[in-house]
Amino acid sequence: MPPSFYAQDTIHLAESLLGTRLVRILEDGTRLSGRIVETEAYLGVEDPAAHTFGGRRTERNEAMYGEAGHAYVYFIYGIYFCLNVVCQERDVPEAVLIRALEPVEGFSYFETHYPHTPPEKWLNGPGKLCRGMSIGRESNGVALFKPTSRLFIEDDISIRAADIATGARVGIDYAGDAVHWPLRFAIRGHRCLSPKKFDN
DNA sequence: ATGACGATTTACT
DNA sequence: GTAAATCGTCATA
């Protein structure tokens, strides 16, 4: 997708990313891809759930202060990585967390990597999709709008507004009222969504 | 230098 | 339903 795609406001981008395809080229040239089916918006300095709440700026979250269309990858719980798409102009630190993918390319790779696991469970969670797509520290700060990157986003299918489900974000109980903000988006009823259920 | 904790997942009871 | 796993990051000193 071109840089202009990422210039939308954060909530609209979180919805627009649904149905696009995340592509990962491995070191050996293997091409993996998955359709984005679930996202969450993080609204920067005014969002108690965001890593950049109140303007906090550290080595870890520096990528969130970059230009729209770059990746913000962070390490969490000593085990997992999570991938975000950075939004807004430079120094406005907002981002969209990619929470689940529907596998599109790389079935033989995934079958080897996840024996005895059905396809809808290969990439259905923010930590799992980074493990599955081999996204780690080296992807932090990558420009997703460049086809020359090893990680980028392509157009795929279009999703009707009526097919987008909205709900509260997951795993942010420390964030006070923001726990209830309707900033989680998904393709309604999709089989590859992360396990946590929507309230509505 | 130290301690508390996390935008998760998995395996239990 | 609850709890363990597991370690980089960050705030405090």
C-alpha cells in the first residue's frame, strides 16, 4: 500500500487495514502472507493504554514517533513480539496493533512449523502471528509501504462497514476508563480471530 | 544496581 | 475458571 494509505486517522486506518494482506519474505526467499482480520487502535499521548501515554518516549517506543506506515515491533512477557502499524505524522505517536491474520501464502511452511494445528490457529493472536511470520526485533522501524522491504502490506479484499465488529481492547486492565473504549476491530465472525471474545 | 511489570499464550484445576 | 512461563524495559535509587 502507498504512503497515502497510512495517512488516515488512526481509527480509520485500524478499520481500513482489515482485509489487507501482510507479506513477509524470509531470509531464504520464502514468501508468507496473511489477511489482516483483527486490529486495535492506540491513540498516543491521550490514551492510557498506549505505550506513549502522556508523551512517554523511550528507546523501546521510539518507532511510534516515526512517520506513518512504519512498523513498531515490541517484545512482551519475555516471550512474544507484537506488530503495530505506525500512524499520524512524525512526532504524533499513534499506532494500530495487528491482532490476527488469516493464512494466505506459506501453507507448507506453516504445516511444518505447526504440526497437528488447524490453519485458523496458526496466526490468531498478536504474539502468535509474529512468531508464525518470523517478525522480531529486526522488523522494528521497517517501512511497510516499500515493496523492497521484507515486510510490507498489499491490497487484498474489501470489507463492508456492516461486516466490521467493534469492541473493547484486550489486556489493558491497567488503563482505567480506556478499558471500555471501542477501539478493537475485526471482520465479523471470521474463523481466524484471536480467542478473546467481543462483548457485543 | 535493583525490582516490578507487561498491547500474551498455554497449560492446568 | 486460575496461574505459570519468562526476560527486556523502565522507573527509582
